[in-house]
Amino acid sequence: MPDKSLSIRKSLRARIAAAVFTMVLLMLVSGAVSLYYFSQLNIAVSKQSEQELPALKTLNSIQLSITRLATLSNEVSNSNSPAYSRILMSQVRQQVEELQLSLKTLGSANEQIQRLTEIVAKVEPSVMNMSLSKAMLDQVEDALFTRTTEALQQTIEHYKMVEEADTKALLDGLWQDLNQLAANEHLYEQNRTLANIRKTLASLSQVDSASFQAINPLISAPNGVFELLSKKEVYRTEVLGLSTQNRILLGSVVDFGHRVYIETEDNVTFQANDISASSERFIDVLTVMFIIQLLVALSLIVYLHRELFRRLQALKHLVGQQKKITADDVALFDERNELGVLVKQLQNYVDTITAQQQQIEATSHQLQMIIKHSHMKVAVFQGEQLLYCSESLSQLFSERELRCVDEFPESVQQSIRASKSGLKAVDKATYLDEHNQHWYEIVSDVVFWDNQRADLVCFMDVTEQIKAEQEFKRTLMVVESEAKIDPLTGLLNRKLFDTQVASFQSGEGEGGYAVLLFDVDYFKHYNDQLGHLQGDNILKMVASVIKRNTPASGLAIRYGGEEFLVFIPDCPERRAVNIAQSIVEDVYGQRVPHPTSPHEYLSVSCGISVQQTAEDAVLKVFDQADKSLYKAKNSGRNCMMVWRALHQSESTEEPPLTQ
């Protein structure tokens, strides 16, 4: 018997060793073939990486340098600081030097590279000329600002000294024109303003020679406002021309750089395709080697099955027919043999599993007792059949005889089935116990019941959580509502208007809207005379008038202080004028005495603007209404001004529409 066991053990090892040796030999052969093809591919890849890829990398760096050079050129054009312009020019020179060095490494064999090198050499002088012109433009602008400021100061000083109304009117108009000239960048508007200034100076020379002699040299003399404006336009035109020249020059650099990059890229692509073809041939060889190894492996498996695996049939029968391996079964196998060791290990595994099953059964019994005597609401289902239901869950549905899912309330049936199937709904599966007013969340998990798969369904009491969520939502709604209402007047506040502006700017609102901006006349004087409490009452009264005259589609808003705003979507200009007139007349019709108003009673002024084109933003229309309101307040108050009529009157020198 020992001799036979030893023979079997040696036979197993010999057969396994032969199979492993054969597989290793095949792997060595395939490895040698792989090394040969890998060496060939490595030679091709090294050749490409040493010759073409560095050039492609350099060209990529050149394209990045060209992009940075274009960016620096734009920054030089837009720079407002001479010191910053010098820093930018230093960076431009450094970038041009790096670009020329990179082009030099590519050689001059390519005609495109030669042309690119010539164009790059022209970039630095062109940018330098633009920088110098920009510096001269900045100097002229500074001098113009200083001269304009001096003229404004002289105008204000003489305005304070003169007593005649005509002279004051001329000086006031001159002051406004100088301010407008300083703020206006459009050539057409500047020429109009310059014509007004010349006309005003001519009139001033006739009525007040002293003021004329003090102000005229600052405006009309050499290095005055007129001459500096002319120089500014010349230098600005020169800067624009040089900037355009730089863009054309840099465009040529980009174009030639792109051509060189494409040519080199095509060459690299051709070589890469050649390497790819070699790789495909290598893959074909590997595929053949793999098929050969697979055939040999299948042959070895068949051989081992015939000579070795049939000896495992007895072990298979032993494991398949018996639930427990006894000592007598182990004695049939020699423990010195691999099969004997395997049988011994299987015996240990079976004994361990049996002990664990006994422990699980005991734990399951204990868990059932805990659930039975606790308040946990749980049920176990197998398919639609109810296997177990805790006493507390039975009490929850005491009017029903629970034996399957269909005997639960319909809402609970849907929740149980959704939870068991693993579906995730938008809302959690919940059930409301209307009798006790308790909410339960229904959750499920997979368990094993009597060694079979089952579903454990738990009813978790979430009453307090749901009540807290409902209270939070109610509180949030109240806070959001209060955030949009002005506490004094009850109108909508400015925050809502800002939200409306955002929605219209994003394209969500309708076009053709109107903005009506109201301001209580002499409100500060009213507060000073009668007190802030009476002033608050006046604001409430005005808000009430505005609210009742605002159409249902509009928004009545307290914009701030004594300013009110009415926003009406899809509103023609005539309708907006009628609404504004109703509000102005209604406020004045309240006959509230105003001790300091020339109109005797409390009144409001209004500025109106209606969106003329779809491109007009809300803030632009609001600004037009604000300017119209300013004009109305300067025209005697207790009236309204329409932006379109006001704008046309400024163009035709006719009086604007007032009510």
C-alpha cells in the first residue's frame, strides 16, 4: 500500500511538471518573437522621436509664443500706464527673441520658416511705434484733462462773481458743455459740444469781457482745450492704425506658423502610420502564437483529464452525495497525497459551516424573540406571501387579517412593492396612520428566512422629522415673501426689481416694456418742516395712489427713499403716459398742503422711458427714465417727461413733451 501511494504521488507530480514545462517552453518562444518585433518597433519609434517629434514640439512652442505675442500686443494697445507699457515692451522683446531662437533651431531649409522669420523680425519695431504713439496719446489726454479742469474752475469762479442772469445762464451752459465734453468720447457728440462752446464764448465776449478774457485762453488759445482735442484725435487715429497693422502682421505670423506646423504634422503622421502598420503585423504574429499556445493547452487539458482528473471522481461522489465527511471517508485517502490533503481540508470546511449554521439558527431565534417583545414594526415577505409580522405592526393594521401584500392598504401595497423591487421614486415611500396621525417610512432589505431568500420590510416612525420639514417649508415661504415687500409702503422692494432686471436680461421677459420713475417733490423740506412721522404717512399715501393706478400686469415698487418705480411689460408709450399722468394728477388731487412747495400742495415728478428696440436692456431704459425724471424736476416739478420726446428735442432743439 505505501509503495502504491508513493507511485501515485510521483505520477501526479511528473504529469503536472511535464505540462508546466511545455507551457513555459511555448511562452519562451513567443517571448523571443515578441522581443524581436519590439526591437524593430523601438528602432522606428526612436528614429521618429529623434528627428520629427522635436521639430513638432518646437513648432507647438512657436504657436504658443505667437499667441502670447498677440496678447502682449493687445495689452500694449490697451495700456493706460507708461510704466506698464515699458514692462509690456520688455516682454514683447523677450518673446520675439525666444521666437527667433526657436525658428533658428528649425533651420532655414523650409521657405515657410524663412518667411516666418522675416515677419517676426518686423513685429517688435511695429509694437514699439504703437507704444510710443500710445504714450503721446496719454500725455495729450492728461494735458486735456488739466486744461478742461482749469476752464471749469474759472467758469465756476466767474459764475459766483457775476450778478446778471444772462451771464449766469451763459456760464452755466458753458460749465455743462465742458463737463459733457470731458465725458463724451464720440466724435460727433464732441463736435456738437465744441460748436456750443464756441457759440457760448462768442455770446460771453459781448456781455462779460472779463469772464471771456479769463476763460477763452484756456479753451481757444494754443495748447487750449480745442487744440488738445485735435491732437488727441490725431494720436488716437495713429494708435488705431498701428494696432491694425500689428494685428495684420501677427495674423501673417499665425498663418505661416500654422502652415509649417501642418507640413511637419503630415510628415509625422505618415511615419506614425508606417509604425502602426508594423504594429499590426506584430499583432498578427502574436495572434498566431496565441492560437498555437491555446491548442497545446487544450491538448494538455485533455491529457490531464484522462490521466489525472478521473481520479477525482471518487472525491466528487463523496462531496456530492454526503453532507458530512466522516473519519472513515478520510481514511480512504492517503494524507501524504495531494488528494488526501484536499479531503482533510474539505472535512474542516464542512464542520465549520455546520457549526456556523447552528449559530445562525440560534441567533435568528433570539432575534425573533426580541422583535416580538419590542415596538419594532417589521414584516418578512417571500414574494407576495407574508411569512412573519411583528405584534406592533399587526396592531397598526388591527382591522385587517394580514397574510399577503394584497391585504395591506393600497398605498402601503405600492410602497412595499416599490421598496422590495429596489425602485427609487422622487419621494420616499411613506404611510400616514390617520387614526394616530403618525408617519412611517417604509424601507426594505434582503434577508434569508429558513435558508431561503426573503424581504424584510420595516415601518420606521418619521413623524417628528416630517413635522419639522413642514414647519421649515412654512417658515421659508414667509421669509421669502417678506424679503420682496417694502415694510413701510407695502409695495414691492428694489430686490424684486433687480430680479426682474436679471430675468429680462437673460431673455425670459417680454419686450416693449415701460419704466415709470416717480420722485416726491421737495420731500426733504416736507420732512424738515413736519417731521419724519408725517413724511412716512406721505410715502404711504403716494404708494397707495401708485398701486391703485398700476395695471395688473405691472409692478409697483418703492425703489428707495422717496423714489417709486412702475414697471409695465408690453406697454406702448401712449399708455405709459396716460398711467403716469393719472398718478401725477391723483397725488396732486389729494390736496395735501406742502408749506415749502410753490405748488402749495404735495406733488410728484415722473420720468418715462419705453423700450424702443429688442436690444435695449432694462438698465438702459431705467437710466433713460432717470434722466427724464431729472429733466422734469428741473422743469418746475409736478410734471412728467418722456425720454423719446426729450431725446428728439435735444436733436431738433425743440422743447420736450411735458404734462
